[in-house]
Amino acid sequence: MEVTVTRTAHRIRNLTTAAATAAGLLLVATGCSSGDGGSGEAAGGVPVVKKGKLTTCTHLPYPPFQSEQNGKVVGFDVSLIDLVAKNLKIEQKILDTPFENFKTGAFLNSGECDLAAAGMTITDERKKNVDFSVPYFDATQALLATKKSGVTSLADLKAKGKKLGAQAETTGESYATGKGFNPVAFESSDAVLNGLRTGQVDAVVIDYPVVQGWLKDKANADQFALVENISTGEQYGFSVKKGNTKLLAALDKAITDAKADGTYKKIYEQWIGPLPKAQS
């Protein structure tokens, strides 16, 4: 199916939810344009904000979980939510939104999206505002440094007084702050990588699968080195508006079934790499 992309004003990290909504957001529609007239129900009586669509809030780009390729938004998260949409006999539509609003559930509460899927870690703080699906991904953080910095670990980075970066409003940023750093905050993963390339920072803390993806590019592998894996016990989940039990059940079923029938393994290997035995 064709994916249409409409670009709008550049997103600014500190926009309030209301301002971001008013300014307009990048919209990616999976499938043909809906032309629908409001909310509706999917198979099994699952309520949706747009008739015939499962509207997903995400934050682009964040490969390998979601990114735009040849006019389409694809990735690990996208493929898993497509399974949910298929079960509900509707199509997924993706709306790109500022990441800082995910932990508040703002776009879920306003009725703009049915769910959020953005490589988002399940935390007790976020659970206060949204309901999470069963975990669908075991995550770790990684420290990626420029080779010329000579950095070998977070402790070494601190000892040498080098600059650290992270994506704003993420658990990577929180982890760095908790370790006594004052990381430079970047709006997106692309901005994080650009910060490394341009020398704004000497190293970054970000999700390990993202670093894996970056280092597949020879130019990146020549400049940067993965110097430390950081196990934080994080797990990703998809989120819905609090009390949306029917959609939550549909998410949980799709994830559980995919893991049982081998579909999850196939999607994991397509977008990330070999599935660790602990997750199989």
C-alpha cells in the first residue's frame, strides 16, 4: 500500500502539547487516504478514533523501530502494530508527534491517536498516565563515542571531562542524569547522531538497537565506536489511554500470538538481528 507524507513546521523540543497540536504535525498514512467521518469501532468492538484506521502516535525517526524509507514508515514497531490492525480488520495510520508528550499520554487523551508506539520504555512514572501492553522488547542502553575522543566508558568520559549527549525525554537521558552527567539533549535520534558528527558531543547514550543500526553504515563505523553496553533492565511497551481495556487486550493478544507462532522472531530478525535465546 502507498504511504503519503505531509510535512509541516519543524518540531521544537520545548513546545507545549497545545502549541504542538496547533502548529500541525507530520502525518503518515498507511494505506489510501481514509476520507472517514470520525470515530468508529473495529472488530470485536474495539473503539478507534478514526473509522477504519488504527491511529498510532510515534516519533520519527527512530530506526530500527520506526523510520521513513522511500516514502513509507517502516520498522519493528510498525510491523508489530500492523499485526494488531490486521486482527482488528482495519489499517494502521501513523502520526508523528513530539516524544515528550508520550509519557503524559497527551495525544491519547485528546483523541488524536489510539495508541503510542515509539520504542518506549515501561516505567512506573509513565504508568501513572497511560496503560501499557505486555512488554514486547527487552532493551539495553549503549555508549557510542567518537574514536578520536579516546573514551572507553562512562567513567572514562567523566574523568576526561568530555561532553555527553542523549535524546530528550528518554530513559537514556534519565540514566545519564542519574549518573551525575548533564547531557546535551537532542530532539531526535537523527539529531543525536548529528551531534556526534559535528562535534557538539563526544559520546551519546541511546538504545543499543539504534546504535546497531548506525554502525551498519561504514561512514559511522569509521568515526564512532560502541564502547560500553549498559544493562538497565528496560522493557518496551505500547501504550493506550488509561481504561482502554479492549485495545489493550488486542495489543497483548497480537504480541503473545506473534511470539508463539514465530512471527515475532521473523520480524525481530528482519529489523534488528538474531533473536537472543532469552527472548525466543
